Amino acid sequence: MPFEDPHAENRSHNERESMKTLKELIAEKKSVFGIFAKTNDPMFIEIMGKTGIDFVILDCEHGPNSPREVLPLVLAARASGLQAVVRVGTSSVIDIQRMLDLGLSGVQVPQVQQEADAKNVVKAAKFAPLGNRGVCCNVRPADYALKKRQDYFSEQNNDVTVIVHIEGKDGFDNLDSIMDVEGIDIFFIGPNDLSQSLGCPDVTHPKVIGTVNDIIEKCKKKGKHIGIYADSVKSAMQYKSLGISYIACSTDVGIFARSCLEMSTAFEKA
């Protein structure tokens, strides 16, 4: 007979009450602000949480992190009240499953180009009857087997934010059918990859700006939450004024590099 924690229900309830989900935060604030993290030092993540930033995207597409390295970053985020999202390297079932088993606020999947891609993401990220996510209850979001199975399945299906990247010409061309897929919460625009796909690798090119605006308008018409990457706080504020819900601004290493350069340049000029 499996062990059942007699205090699991109260403990789980208290934990859930202590921190909103990313979905709840977006509903409350309308627009949330975050940073991409490419380092694997928990102190950087904890600092972000202490500054009032809403979420961090732990980058496993353009970063060196594995699930083992991501776990302490997720724990640091949780400890400082920061929503932890992982951008997986690929849309493979294993990549999505291994990260979700760490206990995330959301999973972010790059290069979704067609309806079938979106359906596969939902299938990998959701438990039945919404999907076919692999089951193991000896993992962190299931309280390492202490949580009731059905509570675990229900909480994960309800609480985890599923985010897909629209960052290619095919993704834009197929956006209407992609948006019809149930189970996707945010459609994230990646201007840099989009510019490459459009054949003009400059995010300020009129063709790129026009396509970004078209994606925003299409999502708005269908009442979908939009996410986007901003390379500066100024552009993040502009996106916020457009009603974009989920704005990721710069990267931890970029912010640190620019700050170091600013300080060293000021010192040399003194």
C-alpha cells in the first residue's frame, strides 16, 4: 500500500496559497516582466526575485543548462517568489517532460511552425485527458510521491503555463490554425529568429516590424495572450502599452556585461 502523507492536503494548500501561479499573476497584473537567464548560478536567480521581477526564463535553447543544473535555479526562484519558466532546447517529449518534472511555473517551446507542432507541445505538457504527458509521481511537483495522484495531475494541467514561440515565417503563415489548438496559454514572438526567417536579419527592418504587428493583431482578435522579447526597457514599456501580457527583457549576462562596461568606461574617463 503506497504511503500517504496525512498532512499533504493542508501542506499543499498552504504552499499553493503562498505563491500565485504565472497565469494568476498575468490575470492580476495584465502585463508581467521578466528576464532570460543563461547562467546557472542560483544567486543570480534569487537576486531577480528580490528586485520585484515577475518571472525568469531559464534558457536551455541558447544556454548551457541541463535539468540537473536547472533544478537549483528553480528552487532559488521559488524561494524568492519568482516565477520559473524553462525554455526547452527542442519540442521533444523528453525535453518538455524532464523540465516539467522539476516543478515549473511554465514551459516555453521554440520554433512552433504549424498546428501539428502546437498539438504535440500540448500532448507532451498535459496529463490526460488534455494530453499524454509521461507519469512519474516521484518528482518535485508531486511532492516526491507525497501528493495525491489526481491532485498532482489536476494542478499541473491547471497551473503550468504553456508558451509557444512564433518566430518563423511558417509559424506566422500558420498562426490562425496554431491559435485554434486548445491548451496553449501564450504565443511568444521572437523578433530575432523571425528576422532571420524573413531574410532580413535586422529586427528594425520594416518587414520584421510589420510582421510582429500582424502577429499581435491576429492574437488580439482571437483574445490570446501575447509574449515577446524586448532588447531594452524602453521597448518593453512600448510593448506593455500595446497590451502584451508577457514581456521578457534582455538576458542576465547581457545586463551584467553592459553594466560592467559602463562602470569600466566611467572609471577610465575619470
